[in-house]
Amino acid sequence: MDKSSEITRRQFLEKSSQFMAGGVTLSAAPGLFGSQQKSKQQRPNLLYVFADQMRSQAMGCSGNEQVITPHLDKLAKEGALLTNAISMFPVCCPYRAMLMTGKFPLSNTVITNGPVLPESELCIAEVLKATGYQTGYIGKWHLNGHQLSNRQFVPPGPKRQGFDYWAAINFSHNYFESYYYRDTDEKIPIKGWEPDTQTDLAIKYMEEHRDDSNPFCLFLSWGPPHDPYIAPEKYQKMYDAEKLKLRGNIFDATEGVSYSNRQVIANYYAAITSLDWNMGRLMEAMDKLGIADNTIVVFTSDHGTQLFSLYLYHKQWPYEESISVPFIIRWPRKIKASQVNDLLLGSVNIMPTLLGLMGVEIPKTVEGRDLSGFILGNATEPEPDSVLIEVITPCGRVMDRTGMRAWRGVRTKRYTYARFRDEDWILMDNKLDPFQRRNLIYNKEYNGLKEKMRAKLDEWLKKTNDPFLPGSAYYNIRTEMIHDRPPLWKPEK
């Protein structure tokens, strides 16, 4: 990364203000936005919808016959389904920081659940706002620290990172007794199932901010299907836990998956079906408003979860259930329908790719790649051959219960490799072994492949200026713990 060419957030905003005076937008500023910048009238709206802890294998369009997702399946048919969308750091805060900044965790400093995203970071809403976009955020934010007691309200100003409209809470998974804030610290209670109200707010936002000359950018962050695994009764009734067909790496026959665990999976699917229904409501609203053709719609998730696969329950693992996320993108005017695309899309690439699709020049602070050409079918540069995956500092229940160590790895279209600081860990052939039941790391026949994957990882570590220290070495960044408790792990030797 060329530090000398970077523009700081403050410099960007100062230059932006020079061109915003009198209503003139940055489309007239060649120093920041090139001559090929689209006019405001041509730019699309953006509706970015993301669930929390939804793995890619939990949709009908991804081949799961157990889960009911007709609206997501329809959205995939109308746009592109990216089958290799990877959560590079499969836990909430690091993903969200990468999404907003387009920077790797060691650069934006959000290297676990807990750190506040620095106000100095230049984020996607600030970039779009400077070009005339209306910006809004609804739902879970989770970039204002991790303490539950005094971090839920995010006040107007720089902590909102460029989002003007705000109907959000920093961090909560209390889906039937939730609330949100607008521009004061007064709690606005939500009656009933949280995603329903958040979807109502999103529809109202689109109704009130539909403007051909000033398009909108709206982020909608749903909390489910993150645990606690619950859903409205009408969706739970759609699933019979005893009849569920389990994934091929949940060893029901030999280990015995109890009914209660089967019910957890059924509830997980029920929550997803509720989100699917709300996604259908959003699509219907866009049709009625006449904005569907020129609105980029994304549905995705911050990370997945193991949910009993490979004897594991939570996220933060390098396995497919944790790192592989849904990613559906529709834009009828530009994106070919019924597209199944195996592009490797890492979290850090989402921001620049969205800006590329929207015709907005990408700030030099961004470290990810603009991969929009591979979605539009007009790419001229080589396609990415790997994605960095990592857990820099393990956190939460995974750390407490398993003693997980920090790890780094790479995911290619076929293989997954991960290592600890002092030893190799896993090597998986995801084509021959899609359920990752066979670790090849100690198989001598694969030594050549292991060395190639290790070399790819070394390239990523060099690119991201990562010394690969023990996770405990980054504790000074992780100053805010859930429930205000101290860390429970000991420094690694």
C-alpha cells in the first residue's frame, strides 16, 4: 500500500466542502472525481441489506432445499449470485469496518469485536454524500464500541461516518423487545419482531427520499439470524426439526444431534425465512415506487456460523460455514440477470466495488480492489486468485470456550489454507471435499500445494503490513469488552 498517495478523511472532506458550496457537487471536481464520472441524474440508488451471522449455505438459490427463501431466490434470478463471497474476518465489527472503509483491519484498527471505528476514517457514506447522495442507516451499527451500558446511542456527527438519516442501535440481539434511536438519546421502542419494523423504516425512507437528481444510499442491517436463535411463531411452524436434513459435516448418526440442537437449526432457518419475507417487501416497494430499474440492491451477511458443523458452534473459524456468506446483487439496467458468478469477493473489496458500480471515483485511502468489472462483464485486469482470511484477536465465547489462537489464511476458489503463528493448521480441497471433513495439512502428497498456499499467505501478510503477532499483542486496541468484563485469555507463548 502506497502511503504517500493516500488522502486523509479530513483532506477529503475539506476538498468536498469547497465544491459543495452553493449546491455544486463533487462531480465538478476533476481533482477527486474523473471526467468519466456519471452525472447525478444517471447514478443509481443503493440499497445495501445485510443480515448478521447468515452463512451462504442457508438459501434455496445456493442449493439448500431445507430453507424457504423464495424472494431471495427471485432476487438471485434477477441479478447476480456471487458464490465465492468471503467474510475475511468472520466476526461482526471487523467486517463492518472493512465494509465502511475499504481498508484491512490492521489499517482501520478494528481487529476484533470491541474497538470503535475511528472518526478519522473515510467511509463510503461520506464519499457518496460528497457527490450528492442522500445517506441513511437503519438497524445494527456495532462500530461504536462494545460496552452495552453507554454505547447504544450514536450521536449525530462524525461517529455516524457520513450517514444523515439514522434509525439505529449500536449493538443488540433482543429481537422482540428492541428499540432504536434517531437524533436524540430517547429510545424509540419496537413492537414485535425487530426486522419487520426496520423494513417498515426502510420502505418509508425510500418513499421520502426518491429523487432523480439526488439518489439515495441506504444501509439496512438486520440482527437475525444471529443467536439467540428465535423467530416469530408463524415462521417456526414452517419447519419440523425432526425432519430436517443436516449438513454433511454434522455427524448426526455417529454423534447424535439432539432434538434441541435440531430445533436451533430449525429456528435459524425460520429467522432467515422471516428476513426473506421482508426482502420481498423491499422489492415490492421499489417496484411500486418505480425505482427498481435504477437501484443497486445487495443482500449479504457479515459472516456465517458453524452451527454444529465439524463439531463447532460459533464463528471465527476458517471453515466454509463461518467465512462463506450470501451475496446477491441486482441492478436491472447494468447487471446481467440469472448470473451465477464465482468471483472471489472479499469484505475489503465491497466498498470500492460499490463505488465502481456507481461511477464514483475511489479515494486513495481505500486498500481493497474495485471488482465491479467482473460483475458487469467488462473487466480487463486479472481476477483475484485468493482472499485473505484471518482472526487477528479472537474474542467472545469462541475464545473463552475453545482457547482459539490467532490465525491467518487464504481462500482460493478451490482450496482453504490456514496457519497459526508457529505451525500449519488446515488445508482443505473444497472441490473434492465440499464439507471439509478431511484435513490435508499433514498429507505429504500435498506438500507442494501447501507451500504454494503458504506463499500466497506471505504475500498477503506483506501487503497488509502484518507482522502476525500473537492475538494478545493487540490487546491495547481491544479496550472495550462485552459486558465490561476483562479479557479471559492468557498471552500466547
